[in-house]
Amino acid sequence: MADKEESRDIRTMIQVFRTSEHWAVSLARDILWVAVVVGCIALALYLICGTWPAVVTVESGSMEPHMNIGDLVVVVAPDRFGPVQTWDEAHATGYQKFGDYGDVIIYRPNGQTDFWASIGLLPLSSQHPIIHRAMTWVDAGQPEPSYINIYRGSVTPTDYLPLEISNMTVEGYEILYTGTTPPLGNLTLTPNDLVFSLPPEKYSLPSSYMANGTGFIWYGNVTTHSGYITKGDNNDISDEGHITVNNNQTIEPVEKNWVVGKALFTVPYVGLLPLHIWEVIIVVIVLMVAWDWCAKRKEAATGKKAGKAKNVKKSSRQKK
């Protein structure tokens, strides 16, 4: 008997929640409806894409012109539609994605994450994943390659040439070069030379070796673990050993379990919404409240008209 009364009470509460015209209940009902719809969409994306988050937003210009700020990227599991192909592998097979050889992967730098990122609410996370191209795979104990593109996004290199080390500049930079003829020593750096550091050494690539739209590879320190070497198409050098993340840590080769997925396709501009998530939430809530207020005013006006019509009918009857 008590169970029947309890179930009846629950049904009554649900019915009241569904039909109540109180503004707070109506707002809660609208929010619940939005949450259910968003949840169903998220579940469908997870089932289709095989990973989470299944969509991410491009937040910087490091992949321009192939991916732009505000693009919404649809992400699939690394093994969905075939394994990840690096630039090196795809250069041999001819496979291209987003304007260059190889797959663009989404990864957590050095495996770093937090609660919000782990449940896919990236706008609330302090550590967003990086969306860059997988250039090659290195095994532990191998020299770590740095891929260099001095033209950034304006030129997509058809090949990357290995660099050799030569003499020193006047400023103390070790000089890199390609080919068989090393440059002279005691050169003075020019504004067009490429300079970078791989502690404890500093390196310079003279502008005279920068020609024909090619990229360069420089092999540095030995890697401590296996992983992907990645690079932004619009960056002049690859991530590992050169980009720092939280706590000023240098990015290491990307282990497979750090990879969220690979980019399938992009939708331009839609990603601007999650980049301004709080503004969007406020606007949506304001619109929901305004819609509810307008609906109630309309109902009240309709009720007043109906009441006036009834009064007119009554008065006409009394006159008769």
C-alpha cells in the first residue's frame, strides 16, 4: 500500500513539473530539455566517432591556412578509418589530409589533463589538447628530429632535407647547413637567418641555404620514450623540445595513449561558440527567460480577451 502511494506521489510530482506555470519550474523544465538534447547529441557523437571529446575548436593560428581559428574539428578515434599515418609514411603512399601529407592528431601535451578535460568540457579546462600534424614516429633511444619550415603556412614543403653541423657564428651559434659544402666559420648573424636553441646549444641556419620551398630536419638529443613528433603547419619548427606547456615543461614525443584522436573534417566558424562559452550560456538563458515571459504575457492577454467576451455575452443576455 505504501509503495503504491509513493509511486502515486512521484507521478503527481512529475505531472506538476510538466504542467506548472511557475517561472522557476518552467525555466528548470527548459534547461532540462536542453540538457537532454545535448546529452543525446553527445552520445551519438561518441558512438559514431569512438572517442571523447568528439569535437574540438581550433584556438590558434598554428595550423593555418589548413585550419583556422574558430573551426570546429570533428575528431575520430586514432584507429577509426585506418591507423594514423605520419607525414613520413604518407609522403611515400601519397595520403593527404588538410592540405599536406599525414594525419592531424589531437593530443594532450605530455599526457596532462584535468577533470574538465577528462569529461570533454574543454572550455572549462586549464589544459586544452593540441591539434597538430603527426610528422614521424620515433622509438626510445633514437635522436629526436626537429622539423623546420622557415616559410610557415605560406609554403607546404614537398620534402624535408637533413641538416649538418659546421662552424660557429661570431655570436656563438653553431652553423647548420644542407648539401656537401659547409659554410665558413665566424659568420655574423643576419635578420633573415633562422636561429633556435636545443639546450645547452644554440643553432643558426643561414638564409643562403633557405631555398626552393623545402623544409629541414635537425636531429638533436636522444629520446627517452617512443612517440609521435608533431608540428603545426604554420609553425616554423616542430613541437617537441621547442613548445612549453603548464609549469614550463617542454613537450615530449607524443605517446599513443596521449592521443585523443585524429581530425576527420572541420566546420568553419562554428567553433567560435565554445570559445565564448560563458557568453553563449548567458545569452541562451536570457533568451529562454524572455521567451517564457512573452509566452506568459500572451496567455494572460488571451485570457483577458476570453473573459471580456464572456462578460459581453452575459450582458447581452441580461438585456434580452
